Amino acid sequence: MLAVWFRVIRIRFLLASVIAVSVGLALNGWQNSSIDLFDTVLIFAGVLSLHASVDLLNDFWDFKRGIDTKTKRTKMSGGTGVLPEGLLKPSAVYRAGIAFLIIGSLIGAYFVMTDGIIIAIILGFAILSIYFYSTKIVDSGLGEFFVAVKGSMIVIGTFFIQSGQINMESILGGIVVGSLSSLVLFIASFPDHDADKSKGRKTLVIAVGKEKASKLFWIFPIVSYSAIVAGVFADFFPLLSLICLLSVPLMIKSGLGLQKNYDSVENLVPSMSSTLLFSRITGALFVASFLIDLLL
């Protein structure tokens, strides 16, 4: 049963939030040579709770709307399959999603009391967007935008809690992470195009069509890489942050694979997997650049 819950929470996708928090922590450590361990533990607990909440509620609503029964599930798309397979009751998944939302909100409320209005704004955005993500936000074509903003806010919020400030470094760092996270959601929406469209959902892929959308792939990594390069040249990031460019070959492989196989679920799976790997490797290299430069 524990394995089923890990599956519906999409435990391996939580790494996106781990990387986002780690970027904020690494940036603060690099700039200020200090990290509050108690706050760090609470930040990870709060952010991962909120991330688990949005995934659980997304599975619940996709099942209730009949989307997951129409998709061809892969390891990267089509939902977790837990509810269509009857492994858990929909009410249990919904309650778990709300429970994680409450836990994350309570932790966030603590930081509102200790750090003020900036965290209140970030927390308010998180609560509302998480609850309405699978109904209002995705239906209006704002899914990729939400994920990009969410990733950015995790970095900015983490840095703010640790340092007490928001600066250009944290904003650029947020753009790097947000763009990478949004890219994963973007490519994963290709196989679900028909099912999503039949149930009134409006993703970016649905809005412009698969063929045109496949060409938009390059925008996400270009934004992320541009933020890194701009940060290095402006002395916001260490020169070592350019090691993130080592992931360029993987990015090219993923993008070309998408353009070739955007209309084939089976053939698209390797490109989706390599895109996820590209996102994680680039994020990990970004974190490592700060830590290595700090040690040197």
C-alpha cells in the first residue's frame, strides 16, 4: 500500500521541488556563507507537502473528469493509473491532497509570522493555484505559466527566508528553475492532447497544435540558459555556473526527438524521459556550481 501512495504522489517528480529549494539554499550559502538548518528542514517539508498536494489533487480531478480513462499511460504521462486501476478510493486521494495542502500551509504560516508579507504573498499564490490547478488553471491554458512561476517562487522564497532579501540573483535563479520545470510539463502534455481536449482542458499544446508546439520546445531551455549566462556576465552567479551548458547535447537530443515524434506516444517516451533528465541534470549542475565555488 505504501508503494501505491508513493506512486500516486509521483515521488520521483518531487525532485523538481528539491532542486528548486536547493538552488535557493545554495545561492544564499554562496552569497552569505550561512544557512539556518531549522528553517531549511521546514522549507523542504513545506514545499514537498505542497508539491505532493498538487499531484494528488491533479490525479483526483483527472479521474473524476474522465481524462485518465482516455489517456494511454506512460511512465511520463497519462496520470499515475492508481484510481483507474481501483488501487485507492478517489475520496482517499482527495483527502490526502487536502491534508498535504494543510500541512504545507501551516508551515508556510509559520514563515509568514517570522518573515512577513513577502512570504504571505508567495503562500497565498501557492494555496490558491494548487487547489485550482487541475480545474481552472489548466483549463485556461496557464499550466506551463503556473509551473514556471511556482518554481521561481520556491527559489525566491527559500532565498528570502534564509537571507531576508530578494535580489536579482534570486530572481534569475528562479527563472532558471521555473523554465526547466515548465519544460517537463510541456512535453508531457503531448501524449495527453486528445484526452485533454475532449474534456475541455486547454494546454499550450492544444492551443497551438502539436506540430507548432513541438517547435516551442526550444524556448524553455533558451530562457533557462540565457538567465544563467546573463547571471554569470553580471557577476550574479559564479563563472562555474557555465557548467550547466554541459547539458546542451541532451537538450538538443530531446528537442529533435520531440519534433520527429510529437504525434506518436510510444516513440515520444524516450524524448520525454531525456527532457526530464535534462531538467534535473541542469538544475543539479546549477546547485553544484555554487557549492563548488564556495568550497574553492
